[in-house]
Amino acid sequence: MTAASTDDRRTFRREAGLVVNEIAQGLRTLDSGVGWFSGLAPRAQQEVLQEVTGYAMQAHITSADGRAGVARSGVKPTANPSVMICMDPPRYGFAGLPAAEHATAFRVLVSVFAVADTRRRDTDCKGACRHAWHNLTAATE
């Protein structure tokens, strides 16, 4: 792998992280984020799904987060990504879903992450959070 491709990958991961965290914090609409995601090549969509899966795992989503996120996503509770995220424990193989389900998986994953991350910002990080991704409003002012 060349330095340029490593830099490009790092830049892409930063962009994806920013989009997802903006959605989670209400600074970007879910529909806008899905529009961004839908414009990506299929391989890039898989990479974003893997990245957001990692965020969801780090946020320690609960089954209640899964149900609340699915309701927030606007995706049917019977859709594959909805069922996967609401399992106990959740199934995280979203990047392995058929390409036709990637946008739906993104919508569900980001919505569930938003619920779990909001809970964490309101409990674990309340008052003295130094996570840059939890302070996007302060960073953009």
C-alpha cells in the first residue's frame, strides 16, 4: 500500500466518522447522511458499514438501544438489518449483506449508534468529555 492510498483511506475514515457523528448529534439529518452514503462506491459503503459497526460496539449498544434506533431509523423492524441489531447479542455482519441492503443497514446502524452514543454522552461523558467526536458543536463554532 502506498503512502497516498494510506492518506486517502485515513481521510475517508475521518470523513465517514464526521458524517456519522454529525448525524448522532443532530448536526446533520439522517436523510442527508444516507444521501452521502448512497453516493459511495459499493466497496466504500462496506468500509463505512464496518466503521459504524465498530462505533456501535464501542458505544456498548443494548437491546433497548437497538429497538429505539430501529424505530428512529424508519426501517421496518422485520428488515434484515433491524433484526440483526436487535438480537441479543447483536449481529454485526452488515457489510456482508447484499449491496441492495447497504443503505438500509447504514440507516439502522447510524440510528442505533445515535441512541447509544447520546446515552453515553449524557452519562459517562457528561460535563467533562474530552472526546473530540463528542464535541463537534464546540469544534465547529
